[in-house]
Amino acid sequence: MKTFTEVEKTIARNIDWEYRWMARDQDGNLCIYEGKPKKKWNSWFSDGYEYIYYFNHLFPAIKWEDDEPTLIRDIYNPPILNDLEREYLKTVLKPFRGVVEYVKKIKNGDKEYLFIPFSGNGALSLPDFDSGTGYSGMEPDRAYSLDELGITYKEEDE
């Protein structure tokens, strides 16, 4: 997971809202984009973009070698789940995506588990795991929406 300084977080928080993505070209130039850019040849390309030459020395965690661009909001508001956790939950919850009320991490002695109630009726409890070994970005006993956890479904998932 990428880490950013407090200065970088402040800069990212103050970038105009229409710019959502950041990536570094092969020549070291840092760029921000309105739409999610794609990597081609020696640069990232998107319809709306700007170069930020003055900040090329900042955001060293953003590299040309990255497979994906960086979502700017993740710089100052890091994701709660890592990629593996998010994809696992997205897959497990897909059949229930329209009825999930929230996801909560419950601590039970030296174990933890995820509890997911459904609107109307029912709930799902996932297998427990040793405390501190999973979902470390989630606070115990706090209810998270799927959106907060970065779990979204596209229309083709419906």
C-alpha cells in the first residue's frame, strides 16, 4: 500500500474536485486527470488531464511502474480495505448486494469476524480470524456501508 506525507495529503485534498486521478509518466512528470487514464507507450492518457511539473519531486510513491493510476481521494483518505479484502467481500456479497445494510467487524476475545445484516431479514457472519490479522483498516463495532468499503457493482454485475 502506498504511503504519503502529510504535505502530500494536504496538496491532494486541495486539488480541484474535477480531477480524480494521478499518475506519473515515464519521464517523471506527475499528471492529474479527470477520467481514469490508461497507460500507453511512455505516458498515461485520458480525455481531461493536466501536467503538474512543480510537484514532480513530491508523491514519490506514485511511479511509472504502477499498473493502475492513483485515485486522488485515496491519498488523503486511504481505503479501509486492501485489494484482496475488497475483492473477497465483493465476491461473497454479490448475491446480497441489494439487501446489505452494513458490514461490521466484531471482536470476540482473541478472534474477530465480519457481521453483515440484510434489510428485512437475515444476516451473514463470515468465519472468524485471529485479532489483528485481517481487515485492519476497519474499526471494531463500527458499521460500514459497501460504498465506504469501496465495494461497488457495475450494471453488468446486476
